[in-house]
Amino acid sequence: MKSNLFWIIVLTILIAFSVTTMLFFRQTGGETAKIYVNGHLTEYIDLIMVIEPYTIETKFGIGTNTVEVQHGRIRVTQANCFDGSCIRQGWNSGSRTPIVCLPNRLVIIVEADSDIDAVVGKVKDLSFTW
């Protein structure tokens, strides 16, 4: 009887420790937008912290873009480029596809804090001996 009680207490402590650790180290999942014009970072925006929507005007040479920023998302609303593909891309809120306007040299990349690019580690020998 004492042995069972001991293991119940040990398992309870381990579960409580695991849950506390997960809650302490969890990521917030916030998104950040980086706006590049001609390869230079011009704006760094924490999209989760945006309360009121606003617009940003970008210029390169004679090319201009209007970027609309809202809570958790971003898009290009106006551009004087010939094809307007950056406008047709619509809202971006953490997808892996950047918003790009090649004629005006504009690139908008939205990254989530929890994005994982790769997991690297050693794999142990999985051979079994019977």
C-alpha cells in the first residue's frame, strides 16, 4: 500500500512540474512584419500590438506603394506598378508567402514567433537486438 502511494505522489509531482514548465516556456505566437525597400529594412512592425489601423507610404525611384497595417495582418492597397500583383495578393497574416512588388522593389515578410524552419538533431541507432 505504501508503495502505491509513493508512486502516486511521484507521478503527481512529475505531472505538475511538466504542466508548469510548458506554461512557463510557451511561445506567444506573435507576428512581425518586415518591410524592405530596395533590400533595406525600412519598417519592423509587431502586428499583434497594432491597435488602430494605419497606412505606410513606400517609395523607390518613381514607384510608390501604400501599405495598410491592421491588428495581425498587412497588405498593399495601392501601387503605381504596371501589373498590380502586390495588390492582388491581399492580406498577409503569417503565411510563408511574402508580398512582393518587383517594379517598386518592395518586399513584405510576415513571420510568426513560433515559425520553425528546421529541426536538427542526432538520430540514435534504431537497430533492435532480440
